[in-house]
Amino acid sequence: MARSPDLVGLTVLALLSVKPSHPYEMHRFILDTHKDYVTGLPRSLYHAVDRLARDELIVPFETSREGRRPERTVYELSDEGRAELTTRLRRLLTEPGQDTRGFLAAVSLMGCLPVREVERALLTRVAALESAVFSCDAHMKGLQESGLPRLLMLELECERALRHAELEWVRSVLEGLGSGQLAWSEQLKLDLLGETDEKDPAV
């Protein structure tokens, strides 16, 4: 069984690719932007930060303390972490799977990659989706010719419809990328992440 992607860790890497941050700041951003694929907050976020730091994908940028509050560590992405982010995002954008959460997360975070890299990944996904739709059509045709009742093919029909809908949507995104109507820059990423003046509550 394929292991589920680490979507919390992926999100931490993506946010730190924009600017150094401390875990509470990332926590607030995840909540404020309704990244609902991230579950188990705040514990899952702090565990992800610990794992990534242990693997040296993120490293301390600075530490500070306010009054009697616990010491706060701001992290930044290491070179290895940046490469890992690119690899994880590219894989999720390229390869269709049964669990759609990974693709939704990758779509949410794909602005961390260069536009042309996203375009290449989605073109590969289109080819895979076209193949999946073709396979569903061939399978259903064979079942119909065998006399199998439609009731027993509804699951396959549903899968075909979902793949086809995703295919059309990805094509529309590629059209926007190709025309330049959908684009992003480093400044846009900074504007989207923004700054927060909220204080980390005492633990």
C-alpha cells in the first residue's frame, strides 16, 4: 500500500519557501486561509516542524523570547528542503491518485514552483488522465457488450466522470498558464502570505 503524502510537512516546506516563519505564524496562516487538508492542528504542525528540522530540511533562522513566554524559534528552508519541496509538489501535480487530498494540497501550494514547472507537471497529468478515461471507456464498452446490467457498472461510470471532470479542469488551468492569465511572482507570494502581528499564546 502506498504511503499517504505528508501534507502537513509539505505545507510547512511551502510556507518557509516564501519567508522564514515560526510555527505559530504558520498555524495562523493555515487557519486563516482554510487549508482544510491540514488536520490535527496544532499538534500535527509542531510534529511536522520537529521531523523536518531533524531531517535538516528546515533549519533555525533566529530565536527570540518575549517576557516569560517560551523561546520562539523562526525556521527557514534549507537547500535540501527546497529540493524536497519541489520533488513532492511535482509528484502530486503529475500523478493522479485515488486520494484527491494530495492533489488539492499541491494545487493550493503550486505557486511555490515556477509557472513553467507547474505547466510541465500538469501536462504530464493530462496525459495520465486521458489514458485513464480511455481505459474506462474501453472497459465499460466491453462490459456492455457482455450484457452486464448498468447497475453493476455505476462505479466505473462514476470513476470515468470524475476523471473526465478533473481532466477538463486541468486543461482549463493549462490554458490560463499558457495565455499568461494565470501567473504569479515572488512578490505575489509574499503578499499572499502576508505578515501577522498576533502573539503566540502562552503554552
